[in-house]
Amino acid sequence: MKPISTIVFSSLLIIATAFAAWAGHIGISGSTTVQPAAEKLAAAFMAEHPDVSIKVDGGGSGNGIKAIIDGTSDIGNASRFIKTNELDMATGQKIYPIPFRIAYDCLVPIVHPTNPVNNLSIDQLREIYQGKITNWKAVGGKDRPIKLISRDMSSGTYEVWDEKVMKKVNVFPGAHLRDSAGEVMKAVAADGDAIGYVGLGNLSSSVKDLMVNRVKGAEETTISGAFPISRPLFMFTQGWPSGDTLNFINYVLDPGKGQVQVKNAGYVPLYAGVGNRPAAPAVPAAAAFSQIEDMNTIKMVQRYLNALNYNAGSVDGLKGPRTVSAMTDFQKTNNLPVSAAVTDDFIARLTQRYNENTGRM
């Protein structure tokens, strides 16, 4: 007869093994801008679902999309939409990434707290980053040289800055490049002559954010479209999500749960009124959306999902007659699986349309 202790240990081992096999795991990687929100969302979700573990890593938007293509992550965070070459890479492997718009962000210029400058125009920012304006005195500051801190060119943050501020003009080659928002913050906080830019959710008291065109970067000005450097943030999945991943995406988009966490992390939620007093309704910011986002990209997302036989509603940031309830219905598991045949001809036409809509040939 086996000792009782051996029997008990064996039983516990079997239970532990069964639990480990039953417990879920979600891997998330990608944009360092989205990372703080993803970490807060993951912690809140795990508190409600202790049987699921979530690991969140950075690496940049491009790496996040690549990770869902090669299957090393369940969710890829991105501070930009998927590129044509990434779409080609995915569809070449018969993989169809699905975009979920989870929040808005605005990029804010930052300086050292001792810098007296409080506002810069878009034109001034462009000339500073071109290397045309090289002294703070030229924009109302001290007689000191400007030290440029910029994101590396693989960053989704850089791409938004390039599009919204630089207008495709090259950043001065002498700029000091950093590969994460945290490193930009540290560099600016340590140098009284430095200027950088980060997402609203990355701001801390160690730096001072500047107004742009005399508008302060904030939730209200992002939703209203008044702040000129705004963008959507995405989570991508490899095809239509299922199981724990689908449950997590649903949680992220829930106005009363995940979107509250998005706001608590310092980002702008998808719907006006999130996080206000309980009586305040969560309503899509329909009127503001067209002012702050490129409508061609919105149409691209809609065509993309429609071609996969999805009824594209507000889930991906498409604003229109759809309601929040329509958006949440769209998320439910009874939607069509990604089994619709997407032909090579469709992919060719999709890529061509995307190039035409974005001016990329």
C-alpha cells in the first residue's frame, strides 16, 4: 500500500497538471505606445478571469504585426494601420489579420520642465525637426541650441509624426533616435535643451508637454479633432479571434470595462462619456472622427472586413449610424469564422485599392 502522503502528492500533481492544461494564455506584443494600455487591460482582465494569463511585450508596431503573422503572438499592438507589404506578407501565407481599433492617441511635443516655451505651431515643429530652426530663441525660448530627440524610422509613432508634422520631409540627420517612448522621455527629462514627442499615454511629470497651434493635447481635443496630431491605436489578430483571445478583445472594446481601463491608462477611449459618472452614456464620437482620421483608411478597413464577410460596424473605429450595442453584437462568437475563400484576385485588388487610397504606388 502506498503511503498517504504519496497518494496526496500524486493527486495534487494530477490536479495541478490538469489545471495547467486548462488555464489559458494570451501573448501580446508590438507597439510601445499601446503597451501601457495593453498592460493595464491585461491586469484588469486577469483579475476577472484568473484562469487566463496574459503576457505583454513591446517591440514596435511592425514587430507586433509580424508576430501575429508568424504566430508567435495572439495579438499584435500597432499605433498605425497595417502596411501594404505586411498585408502581402500575411496573405501570401493565407493569413488575414483582423484590425480592432481600441483607442485614440495624440502625439505631444515634450521639453524639459525648465524650458519656457509653451506652444509651437506645426510649421515651427517641422522646421525644428528639419534642422532649419536650431536655437530656442527663435521660438521664444532661451538662447540655447535645440537638441532633437526622435523615434526610429521603424516606429509607428515616427510614421504618424512624419505624416502629420513633417509632411514627408526628412528629419535632420543629426537627430538622436530612440526606439521607445520611454527612452524619449528619459532623454528629454535629462536635457534642458532637448525636444521630443510621445503619445499622450506616455506623459509623466518628468517632462513638459507643449501646445500645438495653441491647442493642448488632451482627450477632449482629440475627440473634437481640435488637436492636430492625433491617431487611432489598434490590436490585430491572426484571423478572427476565438476563445480567450476573443473574450479579451470583447473586454477591451466594452464601454463599461476595457474602455474605462483605456482611459485610466491615459489614452482616449473610443466613445465619448466613458469613465464619467454612471449616468453618462457611452456614445461614439461620430462627428469628431472624420476630422481627425484619414477617411480613405477607414474605408480600407471597411472593405477589408466586408471582403471577409464581416458586418463591419464601429468595432474598427468606423463611425456612422451604428450604435454601441451594434458594435458589441459584432464581437460575439456567432459571427462568421474566417473561412470565406479570399482569392488571390481579391488580395491583388485590395492591395491596389489601398495603394490608390493612400497615394502609394
